[in-house]
Amino acid sequence: MIGPNLNILSWNVRGLNDPSRKDAVHATIADTPCHVACLQETKMAAISQSDAACIGGFRLAKHAPHLPAEGTRGDILLLWDENSVALSDVSFGTYSASAMVTILECETYFKLTLSMVLCHDLYSHLLAFGHSS
């Protein structure tokens, strides 16, 4: 039962091109009861299904929407346990991701937004992002 106990992991992983770093992220995800993982700064241009399986393990590997890196920054990877939650209306901004999350057991839903901006840009970014969705 996850009703009120939904676990979300949000982590700046600082690069997943190194296999040992990818293994460390996988081990951390496997050791947590997270239902949704939001990983920033993977520094990967693309995430294949095998990459998602390696990173998210069997629980979080089915879907992997990914905002590719812009140079060496700005990417976001979303992984989730489809037996516990459903993500829909996934969208990406320049440095942000947003999705509707539905907890399947109780049908509670909410909008999850992850934004990676400098603090002095945050207010204007949130205003702009709110008007675009």
C-alpha cells in the first residue's frame, strides 16, 4: 500500500557515463522504496531502454522520458514504478520536467514539477512555466 506514503527520489547524479557511477545510482535506487525517481544532470545525450533498466532496476525501468543534456547540463530523467503510480502528460521545458502523477491504489493525483534553474531565475522561470502548461 502506498496511499499516503508515496516516495519520490530527486537527485543530481552528476553524470552517469561512468559505469561505476551508474552502478552506484542503481544500488541507491534499489535500496530505497521510491516509486518515482527524478534524476538530474545524467550528462547523457540519450537514454536507451537498457540504460533505464541499468539505472532504475526492475521496478523503475519500464518508461524513461528524458530531457537530453544541453551541452553538459540541463537533462532530466524520470523513472517510475508502473505497478504503483501512473505518469501522464509528461512535458519538458528548457530546464524543467512536469507530469501528472496518479497513485493507482487510491486514484489520488497531483502535478509533479522539477525545475533546475539558478535561484535568481527561479521566480521568473516558474511564472513562465506555469503559463505554458
